[in-house]
Amino acid sequence: MTVSIFGIRHHGVGSARSLVRSLQQFQPDIILIEGPPDANDILPLAAHPEMKPPIALLVYVPGDSASLVDAVYYPFAEFSPEWQAMRYGLARQIPVRFADLPQAYRLCREEELEGTVTPSPLRRDPLGELAAAAGYSDGERWWEHMVEQRRESADLFAAILEAMAALRQALAEEGEEIDPLDARREAYLRQSIRQAQKEGFDRIAVVCGAWHAPALSQMPSASQDKAILAGLSKVRVKATWIPWTYGRLAAGSGYGAGVASPGWYRHLWEGGMGRWGDGDGIEGKNPLIHEADIAIRWMSRVAQLLREEGWDASSAQVIEAVRLAEALAALRDRSLPGLEELNEATQTVMCFGSDVPMRLIRDQLIVGDRLGSVPASTPKVPLDEDIQRWQKRLRLKPEPTERLVMLDLRKEKDKDRSHFLHRLSLLGIPWGKRQPVRGLGTFKETWQLRWKPEFAVAILEAAPWGNTLLAAATAYTRHRVEAASALPDLTALLDRSLLAELPDAIAPLMDRIDEIAALTSDVAHLMAALPPLANILRYGNVRQTDTTSVRHVVDGLVVRSCIGFPQVCYFVNEEVAADLLGKMVAFDRALSLLQNPQHGESWQETLHKLVETPGINGLLAGGSCRLLLDRQCFDPPEASRRMGLALSLASEPLEAAAWVEGF
């Protein structure tokens, strides 16, 4: 019985290439992979022809209490060693299993599984110690040059195992305790190996992070591992595959085991480093491209991108940039130029030293905007299925890049698109963001769309509210209505609910607004509640919205605000006055939208009181005078006379300055 441990770097191109070659030589009869056993049932979907990386395994706790902290992602790209191990085994009908500590334990009692030991510098950056010994200043760069760019894979994993064993031994000699979570994970991995041996498998391949490899090569007794795992509770979890993006895979996006340049890694994988040479047709094999051509092909892609964006990039510049990159690599004693050399050559030759085009190259090529896809047969919650049906029906394809969509609400399909995007937004899935619309028409909407992988978790969180988007948005809105107590929040929610076309949520909202408005003595809150309602009355006719109940509430708000506003403007400090001025201006604009003569007269009487009554803050008095001028209640000479009085020698300088600022 032979167990072969392959310590890899997550998302490492060189690790993936060497792993596949080693698997071909080892010929395993089972492959165990560091990953969540909770997802073993859906692991065979990795071989589905519609599964296009980057993708991620999502393991989550279902139910009403689920949240972002109750979900874990396991991303994979085509160049990830674990992904290639899965594809290798599934293509040959070799059993493939995840063998790490299940998330059913980790999500249940995360606080007990997290490490409580303060790590030493050696534990925080083990590669940095090896890099320093080899004369490198950075551990990642050392690993890149010594492992990922290594051409020969013979004995590579034995060397990695020896290096990691030496590091762990050094930690033990320093007296540092092993991280409790690592101890449990490694114990479970060993138990998985024992289970495979018990089932009669003779050639067991174990693919795990390089750090864990030594702990799996020397097996303690089974009873010791059972003791480490004793007492752990479980929680019910579910798993599914979701699309991922290179932007999320990049280290800068927050995923700890990510890579800073996934677009570059994909280029390496497709350009020769991923060639297997066995003719089995699995991705990464391109016999027409040689590794020496990688720099040429990369610079050609850079030039093409720059030309598309309006920058000059000639063939001569491509040639010179490749030559410079190769010369830099030779000076640094490297056989081929890496991304560092290519970037330096690009900035020097093709960007003339500028950082601006380099940012474009980083976003579009080095990181990339690739979005993966999963098969239709992938397990989904009913809400997710309904959202995808609407996406297809409305021809709104989820894409990782930003794009603007103009909607004409007079068209039925565009109106449905607007309802769809507003409902998603209410559920906390901001796929689209409203943009300002130029022009005076009320029938247009502009949305900026950008799909993000984390929306998959937001959909799971919203799933308990309903099986369809309409049902979930309605139920969640009614829940928010019951919890809300501030009038401006309720009116803003009413505005969004009407835009989302949630008829079953409107009546409870109006009842709640009536109730809160009757009990509210805060005039500022009453005034802040008007603008959203005014928008509903002014623009509701485009969507054929019934605004009768809204008009009743608006009438009451206007009357109470006009009566009570002067009382709150006496002897207030500058901060409060500035806040009241903003509400006053917004209230005035809302009344202009309503075009109700009776409301206009009531508001003008209120403004007259503010400019005539002593003791009103100068900021508010000046603002009232300006609003009366704009409403043509004051002619310019009258406004000039009042400004002269406010700026006379009898006025306090600060009060006069506030009056001018308000005006």
C-alpha cells in the first residue's frame, strides 16, 4: 500500500503542471484532495463540459440564521493544482474525494476551532525563512522562481516535503504550539487516508497545501487523531458550485490563498506551462506553443489591449519590449522572463514610463475580468432558479465588467427589467446601481450593472424569504416595515417598493407611515419624509401606480410641516441650522414637484414667517429669503432690501455671514 503526498501551492501554475506529471507517473487508484468533504456529492460536476473556471465551491449553513459568516468559498481556476487533480481523476474514472475537516464542524463552532496561539514570525511567513536562506528578500518570489517556474518536476514534491518538514521542526524546537485548527484539519486528513486504506485502495495520492505535507507523511496512531477530533459538534450544511472571477481570485480582493495575477497565470497555463504531453485532451495542453514564446504572446496581447484603448503600440515596440524583458531575465540569472521583467519592459518601451496604461494592463490582463460558469444541473435554491429565469427572459446576462443599460419605461420589457433590478436591490443584491438621467423625461432609467460572485451568498441569505423574487422581495419588505420606526426610512422604503412593483407590500407600508406620522412630533422627520412621496406622486403615472393613498399621507405631512417648522428654527446652533436648511430646500423642491397651489401657499406663508420673525437663525432666514425670491414672492429689489438689513452695522458679523451663506 503506497501513499504519495503532493504538497502544492494553491493556484500555482508550476505546481499544477508538476502535479499532473507526477500523477501520470504514480498512477493512483484514488485521489484525496484538501477540501470540504461536505461537497463530495457534487464533486463529479467538475467534469461537466459546461463547468468553466474560475468557479468556487460554496459551503453554507441553510436557514433563517444564515449570514455571510456562515459560508465558505473554495475558489478554483483552470491552473489550480486541486482543479487539475479533480479533472485528472474524473477523466479516468478514478475515485476523487475531498479529505479536509468538514465545514459542518468548522461552521458550527468556529470560535473553538480558531487558533489561539500567537504565531511566531517563522509561522507567519515560513517561506520567508527559506527565501532568506537562499538570498531572496521575499518568500513569494522565491517560491515563484524555485517551484512555479521550475521546468523539471522530478523529485519536486520530495524536496517540498523536506523543506516544509525542516520548517516545522524549527518551529517545534522554538517551543511553539501547533495551531489548534491546523491540528484538527491534519488529524482529519490522516483519518481520510486511513479510511481509503481500509477500503482497499493500494495507490493513494494526497493533494494538500505544502505546509500540511509533513504532518501527513508521518502518521501517528489512529487513537491520537480520534482524541484530537473528539467532542466536535456538527451543523447542517449544504454545498454548491458558483461562478467566480479572476478579480475575486486575486490576492488583493481579500481571499487569503489567492494569487495577485490570475490573468498572467492563465496565460502561462495556456501558453505552454500547462502542457501535459499525453494527448488526453484535458485543458492546458497546447502543443503548438513553446514556453519560449510566452513573452512574445504576452507582449502581443499587451499591444492589442493598448491599441483598443487608443494608445500607440507598434510591432517594433513589441519586439523591443520582448528583447528588453529577455535581457533583464538574463541579468537576473533566469532562463525566461517573468511577469516582473515583462512589466518593467512594458512600462519602459510601450508606456514611456507612465503608470496610467500600466493600471489598465493590470486590470485587464494581469488580473483579468474572466467570469466562470457552472452547469444548469448544479444544485440551486428556488430563489436562485427564479432569478436566473428572469435573467434569461429579460436578456440581462450577469457579467463581471461594468456596463450601462438604458431603460425606457414605456416599453413593457424595460419596465419589467426595472422591477427586476429594484427587487434585487431591496433584497440586498445590488447588481445594478441607478445612475442620474439627463433630460426632463420621466420615462427613462439608467443602470450600471456589474455581477459579483458574492451575490451567490446574498441570494442564499434571501432564500428563506420566498421561492420567487417577487415573493422574497415582498416578504422581506414587510419584515422591514414592521421593524422600522423612523418616518424617512419608511417613506424611502415605500418609494423603492413602488419602483419594484410590490403591490402586497404597499398597504402595510401606508398603514405604518400613517401610524408613525400621527405619532411623530419631530417636524424635521416629517419634512424629510416628503421628497420620496413627492417623487411617487410626480412620476408614478409612468408606471401606472395607484397614488391615492400616498396623496392622503402627503397632504397631512405638508400641513403639519408648514405649521410646525418655524417653531424649531428659533435659537438653534450652526450645526442644527445647516441640517434644517438642507431639509427645507429638499421640502421646497418636493412641493415644486407636486404643483399643488394650496400646498404652495401654505409653504410660502411659512417662509414669510421665517424671514419676518426675530430670533430665527441667520442661515435659515437667508435661505427662506432666497426660496421666496425663487418662487417670485419677492422681487429682486425686495430681496436686495432684506439683504441690506441683514448686513447692516446693527447686525452681528457671524449672523450676517450666516444669512449670506443661507441665501
